[in-house]
Amino acid sequence: MSKQAKYKVLAAQFICAMNDGEYPQDQPLPSLRQLSALHQVSMTTALACYRYLESLGYIRADPKRGFFPCSEHTPVPLTEHAQFDAQISTLPKSPPRRLRSGFATAQLDANLIDTQQLRASLNRTMRGNLSMFNYGDPLGEPTLRRALSEHLQMQGFMLQEQALIITQGCLDAVKTALEITTKEQDVIAVPSPCYTGLLDTLSAMGRQVLEVPSNHNGIDLVQLENAMAGQKIAACLISANFQNPTGHSLSTQQKQSLAWMAKQYQIPVIEDDVYRELSHTGTTPLPVKHFDEDGWVIWCSSISKTLAPGFRLGWCAPGRFHQTYSDLIRVRSLGCNRPLQLALADYINRGHYARYLKKLNQALALQCNRYIQILAQLLPANIRLSRPQGGLVLWFELPQVDTQQLQAQLRDEQIYILCGDAFSTTDLYHNYVRLNFGQCLSSEIESQLVRFTQLAIQIRCQKSVKDETKTGTKPA
Ligand SMILES: Cc1ncc(COP(=O)(O)O)c(C=O)c1O
């Protein structure tokens, strides 16, 4: 990935602050002189930053009064969420979903990946010690576990290397956690809506789910605690940072409460934290695991969303379940691909991973906002869109649009999205869509977005004509 110019870094910070409402529409932004003093940049950089934001449509210049935020591109934020009483349901046994690329899979554009340094690490590794061609430690290469532990320490998250076990991605780590802590027919609490891959895994494993509603921070902890206190669930499966699909994150206090609840009710919390390091605001949040004193939190993550899903490398810190987890890993497989583990360790140890994440997140912050802007311009004004501060996906409501129909029609044109129904056992999200914004914007991607919105509007119009024919009313 190329080095980001200073003005773009500054612009990304501005966009996040504007989204947080720090700059009211009618108030001028800091003057160029103030901006340059505030961020210790030259006047040229300050002006380049404002010109760049202007070209993206975020701000406008008033020749006499300075620069102002633009109002016309602000979509309605998705702040209200379906409220209901959590209920146990059996998941349908459906054939495995095909992994579709494009807008349907939360995945980075290859152009954003630091392939140059990653290839260099792979090449160095392949020229290294011949022992890597033999079997290794089934729990993972010690060098990689150490590198990860040191990398996490830099974020203020202390985890000993011995606490970590290397897995084949995050989903594999989660599946093993479910296998050792629960059995068939057990009920697992999940947030509503929930990432389809987790629902599919639970279905394949014959587990039932308790879908717990969300509020603006994520899973409703009051309802979750009731379920825990009543011993209605065998485990809880959550993402506390930039949840897929809503983008929600629990506050620090909520993370502390959840860790406390796991200990209090002695119910394992399986934490899928695969998006934590994709924070667009410059600070990496801590996981629930950080607040876990008694080992009831099983922390799972991977490099699939941040770096290279094709490596199939992830990890787990199983806490008090370490022995059982290790035993299962030992009998089930003889470990993960050694050269890839060593190459990843090399990449992390040379500081490339930390540097890359910084640049990547700045690029993603801009990309996310550009997608929001484009969609807000193309879709009717009352569309409610999520405003994720991290991660790779947008979640939004298209009132009156049958999104299964939309998904099917788009598929015929090789445009892939995921409809809301895939994220729940309820029909509450029938009018919702999840969109990956990890693809860099190009004329092709923009025309796919245009086509997506055209079809959505068409389906909505057809529906209102049908409704009017049924009720005999005429459009106003
Ligand atoms: C919440 C969540 N967990 C896990 C995964 C899959 O991770 P991995 O590829 O590391 O198994 C995804 C992929 O979309 C995801 O969104």
C-alpha cells in the first residue's frame, strides 16, 4: 500500500469527527491558521486537506467566511433497533452458502493489502531453516505466538504467548470453543442481527440460539444477563468491537460488565473479535477478554479481515478452557501451515503489521464515508444507514424493499449483496442489506452501486403500486 499523504490522514480524522457531530453544519470549520497550529502541519497541508474534503463533497468553501461542513450528503443514521423479547429458536438446516465476492463478503480489496512486505516475509521464510518442512507444534509456532503477544501488548492488551493457540482462522477458533463448552441442542445466546457465518456454524453443530436484541451499543446486556441468571444458555457468542453486520461496539463499561457476568454465572463468553483492529478512528479498542479475571472469556480472532483471509490463520485465548481446547486441537489436526505461520511472525516482528494497520484504517475511514456519501446521494432521503467507526461493512434499511428479491435480481447481473434475512432467525431484517465497503471505489464499483440503488427503488415502486391496487388507494 502506498504511503498516505499527510493531508489525507488529516482529512480522515476530520470525517470521523464530522460523523460524530463535532462540527455543526452552520458553524465554520477551524481556519487554515488554526488547523495548521492545532495539528502541527504546514499551511499548505492544511489547505490541501480542506481542498480534498471539498472535492469529496464533505465541506464547502464560503469565500468570505471560510469552510463549512456540507449538509446535503448526511443520511439518516440507523439509531433505533428492533426491540423484542429474546426467544429460543432452532436454526434451519440449509445447504452451505456459497462465498460470493463483491459487496457480499466482508473482505479487503487486494490493492489495500500490503502484498509487497508480505511477499518479502514469505520469501525470507522459504529461504530459512529446513525444519519448517517438518511437523511443528500443533498449538502453533512459538515465534508467531510470541509475535502476536508482543503486538497485542503495544495496544495495552496483555496476553502471554502461552495463552494463545493458533487456529485455521477465526471461525475455526470459534467452532472449537463451541465444541468444548457446549453440546448438541444447547442454547447459545447471540446478538440480533448476527453474522450469518456464525448462525450457519451453530446450525451445522445442532445448537439452538437465543437471539438477543441490540441497542445502539450492541447486544442488550439486561436481557442477556436475565438469560444467564436463569441458566437458559450454555454459552454466549458475541463480537464486542465493530460487530458484523451492525458495526456496533460495546463501551468499556459494558465490556467490564460482560466479563463480570461470565464469571458470576459461570457461563463461557466466546468472543469473536475479528474486526477489532479495523478501527477507523485511530484508537484500537480493547476486547472483553482484557477484563476477564477468571478465564470465562474465550477470545478468538484472525488476520482474515485485516490482512490475508487466504492464509487461514487465526488464534484463540481459551482462558480456563486452555487444557481442553489444546487437547481437542492436538487430536483433531497436527497444527496449521508452518511456513505461513513463520512468515506472519516475520511480518509482525519487523513492525510491518502495526504500520500497515495504521495506513489501512485511514484508507478505510475515507472509503467507508465515500460509500455512505454515494449511497445517500442515490437512495431516497429516508434511508437509514449505519455509521460504523470500524470494520468493513455497512448495514442499512430499505423500507418496503424485499431484499431477498433484490439480492436474486442483482445476482443475475453478477452483483452480490447479502440480504437481511441471512442475519437472523426472525423476519425483522427483511428490508435490510449488508454491504462490504472493502472494495476500492472504481468506475465499475460505482456503476454497480448505481445499479443496486436503481433496482432497490424499482422494487419499492412496484411494491407500492401493488399495495395501492390491493387497497384501492391512489398515490398522493
Ligand atoms: C464476525 C466474523 N467472524 C469470523 C469471520 C470469519 O473469519 P475467518 O475467515 O478468520 O475464519 C467473519 C467473516 O466474515 C466474520 O464477519
